[in-house]
Amino acid sequence: MPLIIRANTPVPQVEDDHWQLIKHDTETMQDDAAWRILPLAIWQAQRAEGVLHANSHTGVWIGASDEYEEIIDDLLALPLIAIDFPSFRDGRGYTVAFLLRTRYGYQGELRAIGDVLRDQLFYMHRCGFDTFAVREDKDIHDALKGLTEYTIRYQGAVDDPVPLFRKRAMEMADFNDEHWEP
Amino acid sequence: MYRYDQYDITLLEQRVAQFRDQVARRLLGALSEEEFLPLRLQNGLYMQRHAYMLRVAIPYGTLSSAQMRVLAEIASRWDKGYGHFTTRQNIQFNWIHLEDAPDIMDRLAEAEMHAIQTSGNVVRNITTEQFAGVAADEVMDPRPLAEILRQWSTMNPEFSFLPRKFKIAISSSKVDRAAVRSHDVGLYLYRGEKGEALLKVLVGGGLGRTPLLGSVIREALPWQHLTTYVEAVLRVYNRYGRRDNKYKARIKILVQALGVEAFSAEVEREWQQIKDGPATISKAEYRRVAAFFSAPAYEDLKVPAQLAKQQDEEPEFARWCKRNVHPHQVSGYASVTLSTKPGSSMPPGDVTAEQMLAVADWAERFGFGEIRVSHEQNLILPDVRQIDLYPLWQLARAAGMATPNIGLLTDIIACPGGDYCSLANARSIPVAMAIQQRFADIDFLHDLGDLSLNLSGCVNACGHHHLGNIGILGVDKNGEEWYQLTLGGQQGMEAAIGKVIGRAFRADEVPEVIEKIIAVYLNHRQQDESFTQTLLRIGIQPFKEYIYPPELV
């Protein structure tokens, strides 16, 4: 069984993955009971045809340039949304994740798929991803280390929206003069 | 100056540890060169022609004497005894071994310095002008907001893989000395009618292949909203900026494609969603950061009586005072520019380890231990007592750093060019030096007055050639080095992109062409007109006609 990293646990861990990722529409799908992550377009088509069932076992993956905001309400009900990184240098997926979590309040599992590598996991996690399908040729146990290299963050993000300066302020005296200007 | 607390120090230590591990994995082969590339770039390491180049960040061009000594140490210990100051107010070392880079970064971290995001498709070093906090014409000190932006942009998780590099500059003086309009985001900080601190936000400036000046997308943005507003700009860029062609990937292309109004409407829509969120800068945070930049213990001084006498007796000193000494906010003080453009002895922007150590000493002896870097690649002592100008001048002259040419033709901005850089199409340094040699007569230079000459070895425009009154661009023609000239570029509030005058020249022709340009200017100059004023009045045609005689066209 393939492995993923899960980070929405007290300590990030490697675990078995029971989801089947359907990367292309030509792929034959395994039996109906499988938990599947469908391409956005196929998921939409199947829904339109009414052939989609077992919704709790269906996730969707979004490509970096897919338009997803028009059907956002339907996506929010899904147990899993995956965001594809066509290349680890393509940073659009970070913004998609940020928007899903903060703008639309998506609560389900948010998974990074595609060119997912150790040295980007920290940033991905900060933007709201909680599972990571690390690229197959890489050692997933080594990649786990990418989530524990930092304890300090300057700016707020999905994992912790409070920027460092507000934590520093708690160590200082209050300042509340409403008329003060730089 | 901003000083690190335990948070800043810990973050930096973790960054160096991470990079040390990344280098080890690269050397073992666990990371491919393709995978390693953006990681090393985001730590300031470029692969150049002969070796790795390490670009160390000098946030908004401010460093202490202690930090300058560490740069000198790096130059002597791990490089060939010199460094090159850049147009982003950073410093580059050209002969670095990859294996040494983590140790160098440890040494930098001990001095509260780093190389984070000096390269790569991320927010780069935030720049401002070299006289921030001391300029006589300053409206507000831009450094607190620059530092707040530095922290906000450092390892920002959402914007670490942007379509392309992203440069931000902030200025708050009557004269823009930070080239704000040629930045991806340019910021003018000013006071509103009630004295409130406001920002004018420009987007879409940039040089390179498609030189453009930024357009205003927001007026009167209250200072508290700086970070959320920049976040909105970056989010729109990260979503919609082109990624299919690296030459079309800067934000300026997106702004151009959408149109300024549609782009700013998009930003405004995004901003409304995050406005007043936790990233909004608090007064407490501004005050905390601003406290690091509070004025040092200036003495109550008058303009020294002997200064005029010293200038009368030593015309060379008088010339230096005229060009290299700048007005200060505090009576009896001045800022001094130490020229890194001596002419044929050193390439523009290059400073030896010995000179760095000397500058560090002078900054302590004649100031408060602080040094600035200008985007023209010179070094500045911001707080010199006027009574000390003469002894400082003597020392600087002995060290080869008192060339009285600031703002003059030989104060050339130049990239390292083909001698070092693997992107370059042509060499910059020999051409710059040949021009400096041709115009070595300092009296003549002073008579010419303000005249900028900027030189880039390729279209990436690290030498800001588009903004030079005279711009020179190295181009490759069938494997040969050629140089294309532009006229009419200008930085500042009246910024302008230079126009190409005609066919390119060989390196050995360039000094003579510059002489011809100067001859046309002198021929047409009325009274005290500057080069730019004359050019604006007579247009480019008289220059073209003289440089390219009609029978040859």
C-alpha cells in the first residue's frame, strides 16, 4: 500500500494511504468501493450524470490552473481535496490551499500531490495542507524531517494565523494610544 | 539598527542547519541539482562562470561596523580578499566553494546576517535609500516599515515559489534615491494633511528585458495596512502571473496584460478580505521596531569655522566635499559617500577586505558604528561630524575611497558582467574601466556635472542601464561582445527609461562614443543645464547625427 505523511496529528507520521489517486481520465478505476480522488473535471461530469455515489469515499484533486471557485460550495462537503503541484517550483498550490482554508473554511483533509518534496513540506503545512503524497522516488521517512526543522515563523499563516510580532507584544507593555502616529 | 532577539536568532540558526543538511544531501546525491537549485538560490548561492557566488543580504543597505568586519573576514577566509556591492544594496562574494557555504552562513548568523532570499523567485532584499534616517530632505524614516516588511517576507510560506523574483523598495524623501519606480512594488511613504503616515503604492516597475516604470495602484494607504496590502498584491500575482515563459513572468507583465485598473481592482478585492486581519501592523510593533532606529546621541554642534578654510586651501578636499558630502538632519553633521569607483584600480562596487576593515573603523571613529550601501554601489558613513570631514577625507584618500565623483560620469553602476556571471553576454568591467580611464580628468568631470552612466552585461539589467542618463547594454552578436547605448534614462521622481540611439559598438569603440555624446552635450548646453536638461530640450536626434554620420547610415 502506498504511504503518505500525515501532519494533523500530534507528531507528523508516515501512514498507509487508502485513497486511490485517479490521475488521468483514461485510467481504469478499481472497484467501486475504493476511496478515490478524482480529477475535478471527471468529478463534475460524474455528478452531472448522477453516477457518483458513496460521496464520503470520493475526493477531488485540483490542478494548478483549474477553476474551482464557482463550485466551491460543493467542494467544501468533500472529505478530501488534493492540490497538484505540477512542479515543486510552481507555487500556485500554496495560494489555492490558503484560500480553501481561510477564505472558504474547508475543514476536510487537504493533500499535496504531484512534485511533493521534503524541502517544501514546511511551507505546504503552513498553508493548510495536512497530508503529503511525497514523490514516489523519494524516501518518505526522510521527507518527514521537513516538517520539524523550524519552530519560529515570522508571519501568520493557516497553521498559526498570529504573526510573531503579536507574540512579542505579549512580552511587552500594552500600547493603546489611539491618537499615536509614526 | 535593528538587533536580533532570541526569535530572530533561533530562526536563523534553524535556517543554517537546514541548509547545511541540504548541501550534505546534494553532495550525497539525495537531492538532484534541479531540486537543489531553488534551495541554494533562496540561500543566496549562484553558480557562476568559475565558482559559486554568495550574495549576502544587507537589509535596506544598513550594516554595523561589526558586520562589515565579518564581511571582510569572509572575503579573506573564503574568497579572494574582496567583495562586490550590488544595486540591491547587498554584497556578493565570487569565489565560494559549496562545501564552505554552511560555515560562512554560520559566521554570518553570529553577526545577525544571512543570505536568505537574496536570489530565487521570492521577495528579495527590501531596499531603501542610503540616507534613510539622516537625509536633510527626509519626510519620515522608512527603515521601521522596511524591517517589518523584511520579517513578513522572510520565509513567507505562500510566496516562496512565485512566478519570478520580486523586488520591493520604499522611500520617504523629497528626492527618490531608491529607484522606487523600477521595482515590482514601489512605496512612497508620506504625511497626509493631518500628519498621518500614508503610502503611495506602485506596482509593475522593473528593468530587464521589458523595462517599465511602476504605476500607482493605491494612494493614501494608512501605514498599518502595508503588509496586508502587499500580501494582496502577491496573492494576485502568485495566482495569475505567467509561469510558461520566464521572460514574461514578472508582475509587470501581468499588470500590463490586465491593465492597471483591472489589476488594482483585483488587488483591492483581495485586500478587502484580509484587511484588518492579524497581519495588520500594530502601533506597538511599529514602536518596537522604530526604537531600534531612534537617533543616536548627536552632539550639539555648529558648522565648524575651519571647514571653509580647509576647502580654500585644498581644492581637492573642496571637490570631495562638493560631491561626496551630503546634508544631514542634524546641525554640524554630514553623511559621506566613500566612492567604490576609483577608476582603473578597481571595478565599480568592488571593495577589498582591507578597505572593509578601514571603513568599519572609520564608522566607529567618525560616527556611531553604522555603514550604509547605496544602490549606486558606494559605501556611506551616515553620521560624520563636519569637524571630522578633513581627517576622514585624508584617510579615505589614502585607502583609495575618496574619488570625488559621486553622481558624476565615472560613478558608474556596473554589474560583474562576463568576467564572473554566466548569464552575461558581454563583459562589463573592462568597458567601465576604459570609460573611467578616458574621463580621468576630475576638473572636466566636475564641469560636466550630474551625469549617470549605467552598464549591464546582459538584458537582465543588474547594472540598471535603462535608468542611466547614458546606458550601456552588453549584447552578443555571433559570439562577439557588442554594446548598445541608450540615452535619457533617469532615476528618481522623474524616472525615465533610456532610448536606444542606434547600432551597437565594439568594446574599444565605446569610450569614443561616450566622448561624442559629451561633445554634443557641451555644444548645446545653455548656462548650468545638466546633461538631462539639455537632452530633454534638444532631443536625441543631434546625438544620433553626430555619432552616426549620415553618409554611414
